[in-house]
Amino acid sequence: MVPPAPATTVPTTAARTPASLLAGGLWSLFGPPAPFWLGGVLGLLAAVGLGIVL
């Protein structure tokens, strides 16, 4: 039997709220692709940073 998934916790909600507001602001100012471009760029930067550390 699989245990139920935990309920949303306060830290998770606290992290999602600013991210949602930022994405909404980018969407409003620059259009629907903007949050996705930001996510892609941040992902590439994270990969480069990981490559430097390793």
C-alpha cells in the first residue's frame, strides 16, 4: 500500500508565491514566452555553474 502524498507545506507555498508573482509580471510586461525564456536561461546558468563546480 502506498502512503498518501504529504500536504502542501508552508515553505513550499512561501517559495511558490514570489515565483508566481514574478512569472505573472513577466507575462504581463513581455508576453507569454517571457517566463519560459527566463526559466531556460536560469537552467543554462545552473548547468554552467554545476560544470564549473564539478
